[in-house]
Amino acid sequence: MTGGNAGSSCPSNSDAVASARPIANAKGVRVEGRVDSPIPVLVDPLQIQEVLMHLVKNAFEATSKGNVRIRIEDRGEFHAILVSDTGKGIPPDVMPNLFQPFYTTKAGSGGIGLGLLQSKHIATGHGGTIDVTSEPGKGSTFTVFLPRRRSNEDPSRR
């Protein structure tokens, strides 16, 4: 794994939320939930922070006067980081293309279609994945699955 921080716990979401907050404030979007304490997973925290930044920014951009919710769930062998929004949702015909290179629904607004692809690549590089569920008109949830660190696992071996 690349990066000098390999083997650390996953960081909090504070920086990801802070970086996208101007978008949220301008649109009247409210953030629910916080992930302030590290979770026990073997990751490069800067890479996972980048994943969260992409997902939170996308959620804020998709939501108008609604909510973005960030939470962590225990899913057996995995910790799941969920970023949900009450935005417009993703049409079914767009879902298969979300993680394709250079695919964007934000043409002309600065998106080049690499954020979700890069996020999925980072998650799979850490032994996890990203899933998405969406209902048009009601919102979307992106779930990042990261393998749980075992208590006897040496973080420096990742």
C-alpha cells in the first residue's frame, strides 16, 4: 500500500465535512451525524479521507435544502461508513455508469467523472468496496465497507 500513513486507524470525517461545508451552506443543506473518533480499520487515513471528501461533496451537491447524514455501522467483518442524502436520487439508467472513468452527471460544473472511480479504487485497495443505493426523488446512500482490524493484527504489516 502506498503512503506513509499505512496501517493507521480511519480518521474522523471532520475535514471532509469542512471542505464541502461552503456548498452545503449555500444550498441550505444540513449535516446529521458525526464520525469524530477513529474506527479500528487498517487503512491509509489520507486516502480514506479523500474517499469521504468525494462522497460528502457529491451528497451536498445532489441535495437542495435537505439533509446529508454520515454514520458508521458494524457489519460483521466490516465497518461501514454511510453517506446518505435526501437529494434528487440517481436514475436507474445512470447507476451502472457511476464508477466508470470520466462519467459525470455534472458536465459544465467542474466535475470530470473521476471522484467515484478513484474512491472505489481506494476502497478496494484496502480490501473493501463501495456500494450505492438510490431512489429517484428521495436520495442516495453510498456505503464504504472497510475490513475490521483484528485485535492481534500488526498495523505496520498492512
